[in-house]
Amino acid sequence: MILTVSHQKGGVGKSTIAWNLAAYFSKLLPTTVIDLDTQQSLTQTNQIRESVGLEPLDIIHVNNAGELALHIEKDTRNRLTIIDSGGFDSAFNRVAIVGSDMLITPVSDKPFDLMGLQKYEEILKSLSAIQKETIKTHILFNNLNPAMKNFGDLIEFICTSEHFELMTSVLRQRVDISNSIGVGKSVKEFRIFSRADMEFDALFDEVKLKLDIK
């Protein structure tokens, strides 16, 4: 199975989400992470993880879009590949989008994030025309203010597109998220039963349901 955390805009939280997904699912089934981010944030966090005596995640890199396509072709149902795509439009990221069983696109309530989502929709439309099928991504509200309760305008904006499917999970601004990454841990490994942990648990359950992972 291929799960890609994808958005052509940087700074929306893709690497943080991919990191926590990988740490969780690696305990359920063989899980590999492909780090396409030019900053290689996951690779650096994995080095911190290993330095503090934790078992590192299986993180690999590919040299070109063709190599990525070959990896996707070898995909099987009994393992999971999580792709952390870069915050830009590229052949790499388009191959990942087309080859994925599930796409997750994090977005906050910030105006620039919403404008970036419109650009991402254009990419999905273009790829859908080439593939002759509607490619959808699962929109995940991420890094929201904990006090924010009204999602009406955001939901209306997102639900106007046939390429967007809104996730029920919501991730809010939590100090445990940044603190856990600083020591090479996932949120769940850092402090169980925290608000951040419970929000990620909801995300994990939703992904398991979408991908039919028992």
C-alpha cells in the first residue's frame, strides 16, 4: 500500500504527519518511508531517534522519478510505504500522487494555505485527465488553533471540489508535537493520552479504515 502526504505548498506539516504515521504503522506491519523532501526533515529526525537509542524507522531516498515508479510497482498489500512529498510540484511528486492508494493533504485555516489548495486542485485535475479517472486527496485540517470550533467556511470551500474529501480527524497546535520531534519520537512515544496523542489516534483509526488495515 502506498500512502502519500502530499501538497505542492511547503510548511503545511507534511513531514510531521508522515513521521507520526510511520512510527505508528511500523508497529503494525512492515513500513518504509520515502523521503522526497529536499530538506530531508524525516531523515534528520531519524538520526536523532537513533542517537538516543530508539530503533530507527526505515527511511529511504530515491534518485529520480523512474526509481520511485519502480518502487511503487513492487508495492504489495502486506506492507506500507509512506511518501513524504516535497513542498513543490515535480515529476517525483506527480508519480507519487498517481501511484498512491491514499493521499493526505494537510491544510490550516490560513489564507495562503487555502490559496495553495486551489493550485493543488489544478495539479489533481491535470493528472486525472491523463489517468482518465478522478484522483482525490483526503484533506486534513492541521495545525489549527485549539480554540477554533467553527469550520463552516473551510468545509464549504473544500467540499466544492470533486478532488477533495474532508477527513473527520483534526490536528491542532500542540506543544507535544514539536517537542516530540526534537527528541526523535512520535507524539505517542513522547506522551501517551495527551491531547495531541488522542488527535493522532483518531487520524490513525481513520487511515486504517480507509486502507483496510486490521
